Amino acid sequence: MTASGTTDRMTRLLALVPYLTARPEGVALAEAARDFGVPERQLQRDLELLWMCGLPGYGPGDLIDVAFEGDRVRVTFSAGMVRPLRLTTDEAVALVVALRTLLELPGLAEREAVSRALAKVSAATGDAAARTAPLAVSVDAREETLALARRALQEGRAVHLHYYVPARDERTERTVDPMQLLYVDGRWYLEAWCRRAEGVRLFRLDRVDEATVLDEPAAAPPQATSRSIDDGLYQPGPDTPAVRLRLARAARWVADYYPTEDVTPVDDPPGGLAVTVRTADLAWARRLVALLGGNAVVEEPAEIGAQVAAEARAALARYRVVPGDAG
């Protein structure tokens, strides 16, 4: 998990207990997942982690207790998480600065709640809060892009993106019609109809170099349908090209790291695996095989293996190395 993903999860864990405590009758997992903007599977993992959190001692009666009843969940013991928050002056001033910065973000959801929190903390802090006025805070570009995407969705407007495509190492421009925001494995994605590709695409917000909300309305065509990510972010279709690989023991991690099909143990090489990877980007498949070196052999399609071999020979030729030389 990335640092930003860890921070987001910690924030979510801290918010989950008061959220659930405010709903003593329980709440549906699907509803809570929507409120926190994460898939149900992620929320389930967060709730399971809460079972291991609590007061020092960490024995019976010290840990947060969560009860699952069908498709609903509720907190039966909060371990003191709902006690009033006591802040030092420095902590309160830092919170005032953060809340003021948050209010500057375009398209901020729950603006009224942030304003009320700022007013309460400022009043409690007194003169110390007044001294924070000269401070300036730089907002992370990813947060600005996230706020802009939220605003576009709320207002139903199209967005113009400058987007980096790592598979081709190029920066592209495109106009998209936003459909939904997704949070997966510590990253935000905008799902949108891409007018350039004429299809639904996912755009990682940390790869957006520049974004502008346009004055024209979003107009995704009827065939543009949102995906469910319960089965993972990448869901290749039955028509997506399949690449069959034979992996050595040292490359078995590929089956865990990438969505694979037809995983079969093989004896040649010893301890190896045969796997199928579906990808519309065959150039990516060539790079993966090249990265694995001699630990992967392409069984199908044969042209992928031939292209990797040709690219390897070309690379060796640049160094004037002939395969089989001892030097």
C-alpha cells in the first residue's frame, strides 16, 4: 500500500467508528461503502482491521467490537473512540489551517460541515487561531484534480484532460464525459466516456497533468455503462487478446500481481506455472516478457515471442554483444 493509501485508510478508520456509532441500528455495507467512496470489499477489510484496534492492553474488553448481521454492520463497543477530542494549542492551530485550506478547494463536498467545524475549532482556539491568517498552504495537485472531478460530476459538465499514458510514455489531450469517481487501492480514478477513444475509460487522477471543467454539459452516449469493481479494477472482456506464458519459479509472482486465467503448475521448468494474461496492449505484454528475461517463455501467440527475441537481439547488437559469446 502506498503512503497516500495508508493515510487515506487511517483517516477512514478513524471516521468509521463515530459514523457507525451514530447509527446504533446498523447500516448496510453497500450504503456505508458509498458514503466512504470505497468498494464493499475494501470497507469489509477496514472493518476487519478495526477488530484489532482499541485501548492499550489489547485484551478482552479493550478492542473495538463490530457486529455483522446479514448485510448490515454496527459497532457494539467503541473503545472510547467517541469521547470528546482534546487538542493542544498547536494541534488546534494546525487543524484551523488545514480546514481553511480545504475550504479553498473547488467543488468541495460537505462545505457547510467543514465551515461549521472551522468555526467551532477557531472559537475554541481563540487568539491563536487569529494568528494563522498569514499562513499559506500549498494544496497537492492530486487533491485539486479530485475536487475538480467532483465538481464536474455534480454539475454534469465535460472535462478537458492533459493525461499521461505510461504504456506509451506519451502525454495526450482528450475531452471526457465524467460518469463516476472510484477509489481503489489508495488511488482515485475518474471513469468517463472518452470522446477520443469513443469508449469508457478509467483515468488515474495522479496521471492528470492538467484538467479544465468545460462550459458544455457532459453527454455520455447510451452505451456508456459504469463498471462494478467488486471483481477488481481490471476486467478484460472475452474478446481481449490472450497471452499464454510459461513461467519459471522466480517469475511465479506474475500470477499474484496480475489478473491471470488458467493457472497450471508445470514441471518444465521445475516449480513453474503456465498462465494466461489477457491484455489489449500487446506492447505491454512484450515489455513484461522482456523484463522477466529467461524466466518467461511465450507459448501463444508465437509472434509475441518472436518480437521479444528480435528486440533483445537488437538491444544486444547496440552493445556489440553476440549471443553465445563468453566475453
